[in-house]
Amino acid sequence: MTTVVTLDVFSGRSNPVAHLTEAQENELNARLTSLKGFTHKRPSGVLGGLGYRGFTISRHNPAFASSGHIRIHESIVDRGVEHPNLIDDTGLESFLLPLFHPHLPQGVIEHAMAKLTAADTFSAMGSKLPCPKCAAADAPAYAPATWNNPAVQPHNNCYNYANDHATNTFAQPGRAHGATAVVMDCAHVEPAAVRDGLLKVANFSRPLGSGQGWYVGLVIWPGADYHWYRQDQTGCWSHKPGSTAARDIDNSGHSIADPATCDRGPYTVFCCYMVTNRKVVIA
Amino acid sequence: MEPVARIEVDLFSGRPNPALEVHGREAAKLAEMLARDRQRLTKDAAVPPGVGFRGFLVRLGAGPVYRISGDVLTRGDDRFADPQCEVHAFIETLLPLPLKALVGSGKRN
């Protein structure tokens, strides 16, 4: 195995390069294989910019005739668009930077050190944001065990979950009333949900009394899919991505105070808040 | 009997996931890759990203379902390492181009 580490920092000059010893390779591999957390975030270094942009690592394994290229920056191991990225909680950048100490001006090292210290890392994973007030008397309790079991989880999607109704049909907006959305945009999915009985509203602050339902939020992955969130009794929002487990965190691991602003991955368009209730019929 | 593998792309939240079947040599290669001895990983898996591309679900014939996501293969509660992401990369070569593009856009921030 040959491993070459490049400190991506210069603009005009060639970036400095280090060839790892076997011991250093082993240490790097041990740290990389210990990483367990995934993220779809990408470090800003992939976009360029001036100054410290992380480390790139090129590896070639003659035994397997294979090679790989990754970037480590802002506590993210970026493996390119083909693979989910990894959250580095082992301090890989702090491990790699000293390899360059003997060969670089002190000012460059200090610049990179300062960026490492100030980096917006993933240490906030799982952090709890304050929940807003829940104004809906009927809002469901956050009880993921009801959904996350083999009899329910695979057969119910985000729309089932938002409406708190497990039909075991992977319910589609509008299907219970004759027509589903054929185009994945707000203009088609919103009316499909309205046909089922949901009501579009401006926000989630108006008090809803008993029997008046609870708030849900519709977002769109343009041209591809839709997704729903629901506000629970806690005031925070939860969701069920497809046939996977219901959860109360977004793609960055944060609690969800507002689906309009949380990390929604490719579901980049926030359509609207809506109100659903127990009389809504979905299929 | 000709080997058959069903591959579901775990991608969507509201709509059903896209899926495809592969047969013959490609299915046999997938079966061989999944049958290899691999390092077993600890069971404390991180929750995969919630919305967007989450990996591939592969079923060979009537066998168990494997989840393939990057360098991790999951079968039931067991997780195995694929450090070079060979299975993931091989499956991507089997995808029709529009689906491959959709997988790419599903990884966006």
C-alpha cells in the first residue's frame, strides 16, 4: 500500500506532500475504520477557496489493483459523490498536520492550526435544539416504537407517519381520492394532500383545539420525491424517511425545531405547513 | 437455476423506492461478493442519513436482505466491513444512468 497525503493549503505554489510510513498508514487505517457516523454533508474544502482546505489522501494497493482518493476536512471524511461521507471524531486532521511540521514555514502551520481549532465540526451531532411551543391539542406523542417494528415500519412511509395512520399501504397523497401527484413539485403534491382532507396553513402557531388536528410540513426533492414531517406534543418535529425508522432528528443529527430550516438532504424545497386530523382519509 | 438478485435503491421517502433485477453473471458476481469472509463490525451502528440516498438493499433469490452502504454491509443485526467499497461500487455499475444520476443527487446537502 502506498499512501500519499497532501496538505491542501496553497493557491500559487504546489501543495506540500507527505508519504506515510507503514506505522503511520496503520494508524490512519485504524482511525478511518473506527469511524461509524455517516453524513451527507461535504466539507467546504471540496469547493476550493483560499487557505486551508483540508488533506487529500491518495492510496494505491497493488495487491488489489485498487486505488482510492478521499478528503479530510472540517471533521468530515469525504469519499466523493459515490459514497456516504463519514464523521471524523478521532481528530484525523490533528493527526495528519504534524507530518508537515518539518517542511513548512511556521506561519503556514499556524494558519492550518487556527482553522482546525475554529472548525465547525460535527461535535454537535445529536444536539438538542429548544423545541417551539406546540399549539395543537391533538398533536401525537413521539412514540417511535409504535412505528419501528417489523409489522409496521416497512409498509408505512412519511405520509402515514405525518398523518399518524398506519395503513400498511405506503400511502400516497391523493390516492384515497382517485388521483396521486404525477409531478414531484409543490403544485402537484399539495393539492393531492388537500383532496385527502389536509388544509394548507401559513404557520404552526395558531392554536388548534381538540378535534382540530395537528401540524405537518411538506417538502420536495424537485422532480424526484416528496417528504413529510409532523409536529409532536413536545413541540419538536419528527419524521419517517420511507421504510426506515421514525426519528426526531434531521440529516445532521439535530432535533427539528422547524422543518422549513432543518437539514433535509436533497429535499431542498419547503412547500408549506398543513393541518391534518383524525378524519383525514389516506391510502 | 439462473441466479437472480433484486436490488432496491433506498432513496425515497414518500414514493416507493426504485428497484431492479439482475440475472446471470452479474447476479452470480454479486452473490460471490456477498458470500466472502469479511471482518465483522461492532453492532453500534450510527443511524444512517434520514432523507436522501441511504444505500442499496439486495436480496439474492429467497435469501436474506443485505443493506450495502459504502464500506459497510449489513445482514440482519450483523455488520461487515468492505473497506474498498467493492460491493457498493459494483452495484452502481449495474444501475441505469438516470437512476445513477438520481442516486448522485440524493447525496446532496
